[in-house]
Amino acid sequence: MIMDKDKAILQGAFLLSDKLCLPSTLSCLQKSDWCKVGNPILDAVREICGKEEDAVHPNSSAASWKKQIISVVWLKVLSRENGEDEEEAWMENPFFALQNALPEINHVVLMELIKSLSAADVFVHFLRRLPQHQMYSELGRFAEHVMNSPKSEDDVRFFLDVWWELWKSTEPLLDSQDSIEVMFAKQVGNLLSQTHQASKRLKLDSSALSANTDVLHIFLHTLRNMKDTISQPELCFHALSNCLNALYTSFFIEHSVLLPTKDKMMYLSKAMSVKENNDKLCSELIQEAQQDLKASHIRSKFYLSVTSLHNALKNVLELTQFWQNQGLLTVCSSSPPTYTEFKLQQSVHRILVGLQKAQMSDAAAEHVDEKNKLTALLEALSFPVMESSSEMSMRVAVTIISHRLDDYQNVAMLFASEERWAACEEQWMDCLEKNQAAFQKGDTLIQLSSTLRCQLQTASVSHCKRLLKVVTAVFTALSLEDKNTTLAAILRLSNKGFFGCSGSLALIGSFEQELNMAFNCIIQGGGGPPTEGNLGTAVSLVARMAFQNPEATLKSCCHSAVFNKGAFSLMCKILQQLPGLQGKDEQRNNSSGSSLLCRCLQETVVSRSLADNEKEQLLKFGTVLMMPVMTAGGERESLLSPQELVNTFVLPNLSLTKGNSIDLELSLQLLHAALCLDGQEVASSSSAHFVLDCSPFPLLFTLAQLHDQALRCWEQPPETAVHRWSMDTKELLASVLIRLAQVVGVEVAAAPSRWSRALFWLRDKMKDLDWTVYLHLKPMWGEHFKNEVPSSLLTVCDLPEQEWSGLNLPQYGYGTGLLAWMECCTLSDSLQSTMLTCLSLDRRRPDHVGMFSKGLLVALTQTLPWCSIPQWSRLLRAIKELITSGYLHVPFSLEYVDFLPLLDLRSFAYELCLSVLLLRVLQLLCGSSCSDWLTGDSWVHIARLYAHAVREVMNSLRAKLPLPPSKPFAKQSVATSKSCDLTQDSLKGAQMEENVQQVLCQEVLFVLSQLFCHVQHIQVMMPSGQSEPLFLSSLEILSHYEAIVGAFPKSNSALENDNTKHFFRTITDNLENQEMKSVLQQKIAQLTSSTA
């Protein structure tokens, strides 16, 4: 607000002017008298407004002082006209002190003060703050004032300035924009609300009401009244320009016209070329030109209550004709063009285009005469050619960007793409470095990146380094969404980003160094679980490097994921944040059909042989990449599609005749992961499964061939063999075949006729393969074919003929039915259930049960070595069902019993029978008849299978006799009974429970001792060096034996413990491996001492 000293200066000036009016006063001042009395006021205002910034007026400017003074004077006028209540005003009006210090003044003082201060813009700002009816009223009074005599060209200039300022004030008003304007508007509102007569006193005559609400009518009517006053061409140009712009924006455009940025820059550069003849280029000049341009292309917001197109054309035509007759529309060609001439030239061009379009419209027949005459008059006008240089355009652009003027972001995009400006290396680069924030927009950065690629081929190395640094810094500051958009655009340009052109060779060294540092930082900092902060930093680092060279960055990601322990998880999280690196457009245009990420991963894998842990990391990395994640668009997409992974890493590596870059087992694991993941995450009923695009039937046949070979995994392979089969690979092949058959089976069931030909082709191809391979594809065959099994199986199993048929296979002759039956039990749970249900055996005939039991022993001996762990588990379940149901008879011998125990072992019949059965099987396998049948690896596998069966028995025993959590139950019961005064019945129940458990633990200990002896027997029989799993099983049995004895100390007497010690030691004495023998005997010694 105005300070006391300024207030005194202003008050004194007004009092002096009021004194100069004597015998009249300023409240009765006439327009013609202002020149006599106004100088003291103007001098005081200039003194106040002309002060430099100092401690008294911090951050002051001439415009703000003008605004404060004009607001006070205007409110003084309005308060006099409305009869302000001083009792309220001194408390509510912030301007009251200065306002009350001034003498009474009238509207003439206000208008002349504004005109003298060239403050048309301030007047319009306040005018727009008034209520609409009040604004029209004040605008009418302004028009009356400038039309009153004496009229001068200063009045015309003031009028034209107000007209154009009002016309280009298009922005909506906000309360926070200017506190002085807001306070002014508030005080005007208070004044108008104090008396209901206020609005009547402030309006013009009622006969002029409608005209006074038509702003264009007010301006055109006023200009016609003042046209004789104009005697200078410059002022005439200004007037005609206003007329044409008002006509164009009121009648010839329906809505705002959005000009391309290039057109705007052409206008501004020409305008600045003209203005620079008189003024130095600055942001204020450009801002003014921008406002002029904008106002010329925005539909007028003023309501046309009186003025029609016909009236407007008629008025403009009359004024143009008059001024042309006066010779005022002739441009002087000898002097440099002025900004007013330039504005008129642009206005004439716009209205001529508008008139031409109007001639072609449906309303072309209207006002034809006026349009034609105005067109002829305007076309007759001659203007000098106004050009602008590229240098001026660049200077204008730099100024707009540097000062963040209107539309600076679009100008920044043009600046980034304009090669002519980029040729001015130093200026262009200087603007980029100083205004990086202006270019932090995805589209702008993409344009800048394209320019950088061009610069790399022509500019100096130092310039390219600076530019790359700036562009990368701009990218780093983008939001993650914009980063991804930019990365996708960079991939469309080149996989190698900025390093895909010849001129980038000099920058490769520094980029590779930065790339290595970035990934070293990520890997070293990723030891713990990734938090939101460090993950964001890692994503930003990778995005920054990928922006420069996507291919090299993705290769580093893949290398880190595969070869750095545990890094695959972090790399996946990073890549999931950067879906822009998917390169879908690039993938469609690529001949291989694979994405850049897939190709980079492929190159990483084939670059060197993989260790087991690296294969595991590759598998986990690929699996996570296939998992769909939610994108910004709300869709679920995966970085690496299952189809792409299968086509790249699986199909080329399933050859039966040659070695591959990726071993077969890893390829199968990747295929299994893709199939399982797709079933859980990706597949939907509305879309076909991805595997249909991966040649599913040839793939099934290839996998079936491989599985057929893997069935003979223990046979000695020839020297030229491509694959060395393992039991794990065999099981993996079976899992993949079954899963793939399930997937294809769903599609076949949905359209049987479509796939019948492919099914017959596959069945014909598989006729030479093992019959068990055919059964793995059972989910796919559906009702097309029967299940084909050896004919010998049908002799031991009553299978329905409509579903099953027999095969005459040489290797399955007479007496091999149980072998085929047992093989079927291992293939799947459903087949096992069928085999058990349909087994043809009469339990009432002992001879049948005996023959069946002997046959099953032989069949089990033949089947056991070829079972995988899952198959062996199925077979154990089948054997349990046979034992418990009475189909299988296993006599239990007492070869490991010195004294007959007086125990009830019926509840442990399954565990004892199974242990004896497996002992008999292993005795056959270890006998002379099978001595040359199996290889060393197969014995290791058999030991694992037997150890697995022992673990099953141990689990069964644990379930039947759970160990108490702490102390024996009896002691706890007694202690509890004493503390809680339990009844006698409770004590008896606890005692009975204790007795039952004592007996049960004796039975369990007996079973454990038998199991230990059987394991030791088998361990002694097995080939040397292959029995480690059995050794571990023996330790487990002894540990559980010790735990039971410790939990139930009354279960054995001292003599029994001593006998057990001697018996166990005698058995272990037969072991050849001294180290294993020593450990076991030490464990037995501890067992005995603990029970003593």
C-alpha cells in the first residue's frame, strides 16, 4: 500500500490541482480544463512511481504504484456517486485513509489521469473486475468521455489501447492473481450494495441500455464518431487493425483457432524483427506479441445484442473507405516497417481469408455487396515484405524458453527438432544446458533424441558429448511413465539407441565405462531385499543407460541376472518397471519375430557354457519375466511372452541328432515353466493357448521321441550319443508331455473335427515308440483312440474293451502281465486307480494269491530301477493298497530275531511286510542273476529309491506313535492331578493311557530294529560306494529309536537294551566301509548309554 510520505505527496498534488480550479473544483472539472490543472497530479504520480527499489518500497514497480493510485482515485469517484457510508468505510475499506484525504473529484479526473499515465491496461484490469452491468456502464462512460470535445489524437490512441487491451484479455479471473484488483472489486461490491439506487445512478439512459451491453457496438460507434480526429497513418493502422480483428473474432470464427507452433514462431520472429528497429528484444516484447496473436484467433467473448454481421461490415467498410480517401492507409516504403503496420498486415490477411471462406459457405448470398467491397479495398492495400532470419527465430525461441513464456513447451519441442537452429551449436547448446526443465516432456525429448542422432554424424566429439550429457540428464528427470514412452520411441529408432550410427564410435568408451559402473552399483547395492527407495534408484540407473543404448543395457541386465548370484530377482523387478523396453513395434518389424530382450537373453546364454547354478538362475529369470504384470494402461502383460521363450530357447534345442547351445534338461525346464505359468496366469477362455503357435503336434512327437530314449536311461549309451539321460530328465519329460497333452487336449475337445487330422498324424508317428509314452498323451486322445497296452496286461486286469485294446509286443510275452500292470501304476494317479480297481485276482483262492505275490515280487524287481521318485511314490501307494487289502502276501521271517517278542504287531503289518518285500527285491537285484544288468549310476538311484521307501515307513511309524512334547504323560498327569485335585477316575484313565503307550512303543521299537537290520543287510549287499543314502537312513532310524526310548524309559529293560546293543553291533560289523561302520557303532553306543 501507499506509504505516509507518498500519501502526503499525492494529497498535496490533488489539493493544489483543486485550488487551480478555482472558482470551480475538481468535482466539476471539464475535459478541456485538465491540461491546466492536471500537471501537479501527474508530477506527483510520476514522482511516486518513478522511485527505485529501496528499503521503503521493497519490490516496488511503476505498474504496481499506478495500479494503487488509479484504484484509489476510481473508488473516490464511485464513493462520491454512491454516497459511501464513512462510518463503515473507515473500518472495511483498506483504501479509506488515502481516499478520504483527497478532495472530491469527478469521472473526468479519473479518465484523464489514466490517459495521461498510458495506463489502458490497468484500466481494463479493473474494468474486468466489476460486475457485468457495472462494466458496461463504465465502458459507456469511457466512450462518452473520449468522444467529448475537445477530441484529440491522444483520445483516439487512449480509446484504441483500451479497446485492444479489453479484446485480448481472454484469461479467466482468479482471486489470487492480484490483491489490489481483488480489494478494488470488493470495495466496488460494497458500494453497490449500500443503496438499491446505485445501479440506476451508474447506468446510462434507459434508451441506450441494449446498445451499452454490446461492446462491439460501443467501440464501432465511438470510432465512427472519432474518425475525423485521426490524421496520422500510424494511428489509422491501429484503428483499422482493431476493427478487422474485432470483425474476424466476432463473426468469422466459431471457436478458438489453434495455430501450429511453427506458424506462431514465424509471426513472433517477424514481429520481433519489426520491433527491434525501435526496441531491444526482451521477454516483455515477445509476451505482448503473443497476447496480440492469441487475441486475434480467439472467438470474442462479448455478447452481440445490437451488432449484426451486416452492421459490422457496413461500419468497417465505411471507416476503411473514409481513411483510404484521406490517404491514411498508404504505407511509407522509405522508412522501416512498424509493429502497427505489421499487425494491420496480419489482420488484413486473416479477414481476407475469412471473407473468402464465407463466399464458399451456405450463407454466401448474404451481404455479398459489403463483402466484395471490403475485399476489394483491403486487397488494394500495399504492405512491404516483412521477413525474419533464422537467427531471429532462434533468439525468440530461446527467450520464450528461458523466461517460460506462454506455449514454451511446444516451442521447446520445435527448438529440439529444428536443424537450422541446432547448426548454431554454441547458442543452441547453451539454451539446452540452462533450460533443461523446459525439455522434460516425453515428445520433446524424443525430438531432441532424433536431433542428437543427426548431430552424432556431423558435429564435433566434444559437442556430441555435451549434448548427450544434457539429453540424458533431461531423460533422468522424467516421470517413470514418460521414461517408458521415450524408451519405446528410442527402440523404434534403433536397438542401439544413440550408438547405432557411425558417428557414435568416439563415445562408446565412456558409455561402456558408465554402464559397468551403473551395474556394479546396482549389484553391490542389491545384497539385501530391495526397498522402494533403492529399487527406484536402480530402475532410474538402468533406464538412463537404456535410453542411451537399449541393446547394451538389456545385455547387461541379462548377464547380471544369469551370472550374478541372486541378481535375477532384482533384474526382474527393474525390467518390470520398464515395459518401454519390450519394443513391441520393433518386434513386429524384426525378421526373427522376437523382442530385443529375448535376443539379448539368447546371446547371453550362448556366449559361454552355464554352470548348474547359472542354469537355475536363467530358469528363474525366464519364469519371472513371463509373469504378467499390470501396466499403466491397466492391462496385464509379460516382458517375455511364453510363446517367445519357447520358440527361442526350447524348440531349437530339442534335436535328437545334434548338440545344442542350451542343454536339453534346461530347455525342458523352461518349457515346463512356460506351460505351467500360462495355465495359472495367462490363459483365458477367450484366447487360444500360446502353444498353438509353437507347432504343438511336431513338438509333442519330438518330446515323445526323447521320452522314449530316456526310458532306457540306465543302458550304456553309445559313444556317438547326443544326450546322456538321467532319471531327472526322464521325469521332467514325462511332466512336460502330460502338461502339454492337457493343454492341447482342451483345444482338441473344443473343436474335435479341426484337429482330427493332426491327431491321426501324431498317432501314426508314435507307433514305433514305447507304449507307455502313448499313455502319457491320454488327456489329448480323448475319445479318438483307445488306450493301447500290452496284451499280457489284459490277462491280469479286467479292462473295458471299448476303452482298452491289446498290443502284441515281443518283450511282453507270457507271464509279463503284472510287469505291464505295475508300469501302468507308475504312470499317473488315474491309471493307478484304474489298475487297482480292475485287477483280476480272487483273494479266496490261496494259490492265486501266492502266485500273484511271487509274480509281483519279480515284476517289482524289474520295475524298481526304472522308476523316478514320483513314480516310485505311486508304486508304494499301490503296494500299500495291495498289502492292506489282502491281495499281496508277504511272509515275515524271523531271521533278525533272537527271541520271539510277545507283542501284537498286527497294526504294523504293512510296515513290516513292506520292509521284508523290499529286502527280497534288493536281494534279487544284488544276486548273481542281475549282476551285469545295472550300471553304477543306476545303483545310486536304487539306493535313493530304497531310502525314500524307508522314509515313508518312518513317517508311518511317527504317525502311529507321536512323541510327547516334553515329559512322559504319566508324570504330567500325576502332577496335574495333585495341583488341580483331579478325581480318581481321571488318574485311572491317565494310567491306562500310559500303559497303552508303553506297549505301543515296544512294538514300534521292534519294527525299527527290524527296519534297521534290513537296511544294513541291503547296504552290505549293494556294490561298494553306492550305499550312502542307506547309511543316512540307518542314522535316521537310530535317532528315532533313541528318541522313543528317551520319551518312554520303561519300554525296555536293561537286559533288553544290552541285547539290542549287541545285536545292532553284530549287524554293522558286516559293513565294508570303515568310516560308515565307525559312525554307526558310535551312534549305537550313545543309544545304549542313554537308555541305561
